Amino acid sequence: MGDDNGILPVLDVERASREISSFIESSLIESNTQGLVIGLSGGLDSSATAKLCAQVVNMDKILGLIMPSQTTSQEDVDDAVKLAEEIGIKHKIIPIDPLIEPVQDVCSHSANQNYKLAGANLKARMRMVLLYYHANALNRLVVGTGNRTELLVGYFTKYGDGGVDILPIGGLYKTDVRRLASYIDVSADIIRKDPTAGLWPGQTDEEDLGIKYDLLDKILYLMTERGMKEDETAHKLQIKLDEVVRVKVMMLAAEHKSVMPPIPPTIR
């Protein structure tokens, strides 16, 4: 079976739910840690991941951190709190602006045209710091919420939201996550939201990426799992070659985010 256009295979949501939950449980046992810490944004990915965690880990062993900034909508905060209460996990709200602003003040002399991007990445990295602080203090794993689509095109911050111990939904395209979220009863309001990292007012993932997730997933699937070249992919999807090439460029530029830092050959 495939999607409406016969491209992306339809996810077996029951199997995915079972296997991902088993992966979470096994990771916890093998790491000899005492629980999980997860960042809750009020969005689709973190909500689905938290629900999957709660299927196999005792509620009192899961801590959800809600870490809003001044650009985070109150709706997202409310949705994150509601989700935590719904699945019965402990949660904390930690505003990050009081932590971000001193860093920006100290580094103000370095500001240039990349300041906006640096500030956005700083938010993601500060959240990583908070997640690991709590995880270290409680002997727990940090659970990441990134999906396969984001990982392939590098739509995450290196040592920010990419800095985690496990990525339960890292093998699922964004399209898959939507289907799985519906199956495990994530709120329809959350599923329908425009995906956003909340890095600046009005920011959305698809605007940043310059492409809709539905199309992006099909391009990625055809190139990475079906082994199609750029021109074959464009022909299959009946889109301009430029669109596929741009995705390929993003993939190549993101490769460094998924490997350990390079080191020179050993010298003896």
C-alpha cells in the first residue's frame, strides 16, 4: 500500500507503536538509568514521543520539561502542560529567556548578519543543557523528538535538539509521525498545528525549509530508500528538477550533523 499518490508506503501504526515502545524500554534497561527526560514543546513530534514513552515506562520515571522563550506561543505551552497532565507525567516549566539574555549580552560584540540564526540555535542548545542537567541529576536518558525528515535534511541544531541519548521517532518521516500520533490518540488540535520550532514570531518549519512536508517526505523516500537519482525523482513526482536538487543539497550539507567530529589520521 502507499499514500494517495502511491509513493510513500503507509505506516503500519500498530507495529510502529509496539516496536518503538519496545526500543524505549530496551534503551532504558541497557543504559542502566532510572528514567527519561523529554522536552515538551506542545507540538506533534514531542507529544507523540512522550505518549510512546508513557506506554512502557512508569509515569513517575518520566519528566517533561517545557522550556518556553518570549517567542513561544501560550497555546504551545498550554498544549504541552495539557499533554503532560493527560498522560500523567511530571513536568516543569522553565522559561529560558533569563538564561539566554546574559549569554547574548556577553557576546554582543560578536553580532553580525548571522545573529538571528545564532540566537535561534542558542535557544535549542540552552534547552539541551537543561535537559541534560536534569537527566544527569536524576540518572536518566534524554529522549529526543526529531523525525527522519528533519534528520535527513539537517533541520535541527547540532548539539541542540540534536544532542540526545535516543531518538524514538528518528526512523519515521513527518508524514508517518502524523499517522502514528493519530493512532496513539495525540490531540487532533496538536496534529493539525503548523509545525514550528518557535524560534521567532510566526516561524514555521515548512516556510524555513521552503517545501511542504508531504512533498519533502516523498522526495526523501525515493532518493534514500528507492535509490532514485534526482532526475528520476523529479519525473516520478512530476515536479521541477530544481526542487529535488535543492533537497539533495540540504542532505549533503547536513551530513556533518550525523557523524562524530572528524579527526586526522593517527600519527606514529
